Amino acid sequence: MKNKDIIEKTFLLAWPYAILFSLVLYMITKNFDDVLSFILGFGASMMVQSMNYRFMKSTFQNEPDKIKGRQVILFLVRYAFMGLILYISYSSEEFNEYLTFVGLLSFVIVAIPTSIIFSRRGVEEDE
């Protein structure tokens, strides 16, 4: 299975993870600000990963010689934006910075099992 398909499946599977995590978090804490903190991190993570996916997909197709430079720029932009989100959650009394951080890591949390599961299935399907 192609990496592109695994990334697209990760985007699709991240939403149920976020909804389920938010519901469980609300049932445990009964604090909607904690849920908003997680959603802030999750939304920022999805937005940044989507931007990275679209720009790199376009670069691979149209300008393969500029891949390295674009990847470095996107890396810096991605982590600067995530740092800004963490700073906002840290400086605000309503947001929980730990849950915002978990939200920022949510794409990676979903991507690891997704890539393991679908890469094994992909080998079987291709053969």
C-alpha cells in the first residue's frame, strides 16, 4: 500500500479518535475547558498536517527539485505554529497545556497504529 493512502487513512481515522477521546475526557473531568484544550491541539495538528500533506504532494508532482527546501520550511512553520498554540494554551487560564499537547500529538498517535496495520495489509494485498 502506498504511503499516500496510509496518510489519507490517518486523516480519516483521526476524527473518530478525537471524538471518542473528547467524550471520555468530558465524562471523566466534567470540565468542558479541558475538552476545548484537546480540541485546540487536535485542530491545530490536523491543520498543520493537512498543510504539510498538500504542499508536499504538490511539490512531489510539480517541482521535485525543490523538495528538500520546502520540507525544511514546512518543518519550521509547523513547529513554530505548534509552539504558538502551546504558548497560547500555557498563557491562558482556561486551557490545559497538557491536553493541548496531547491534541497536538493526536495525528502521530493515530498515524503509528494506522501505518503498522495498513502496511501489513498492503503487503498481503499487493502480492
